[in-house]
Amino acid sequence: MSDTTDYLEMSFHSINCFADDGKLDVDELNKIVDIALRDGVVDEDEKRVLRNIIGRLNRDELQGELSDRVDQLRMEFSI
């Protein structure tokens, strides 16, 4: 059973990441994904949060390793 508050923790963590330097790096994204995965299920609320986070990334940020990770998440979780 998924923890219904994980998506809130994910959102809070992403706000802190973006507030830090205005950007999200692959390690920060992975920490957010880890929150979603810790109960073994990525539910619809968690997918929504991931979509919103990915949607905030600009073209300049979506390069290299981060771009690859975003593509992987899109395929893995249909987001």
C-alpha cells in the first residue's frame, strides 16, 4: 500500500531543490524519485508531482544525464 503523503514530501523536496539554485540536477531528481519508490508503488499523485517537476525544467537544463533520466522516468512510469 502506498503512503498517501509521499507526494507531499516529493513536492516539498522539489521546492527546496529549485529554491536552492533555481535548477534541478539529476541527483536531486533521483532523491525525489526515491521518495516515490520507497513504498514500492508510484501512485497517480506521485506521477502527477513528477510530471509537474519535469514540466518546470527548461531546455537548457534538459541536457545529458538529466535528459536521459527524465526520458527513463517518462517511459518507466508513463508520465
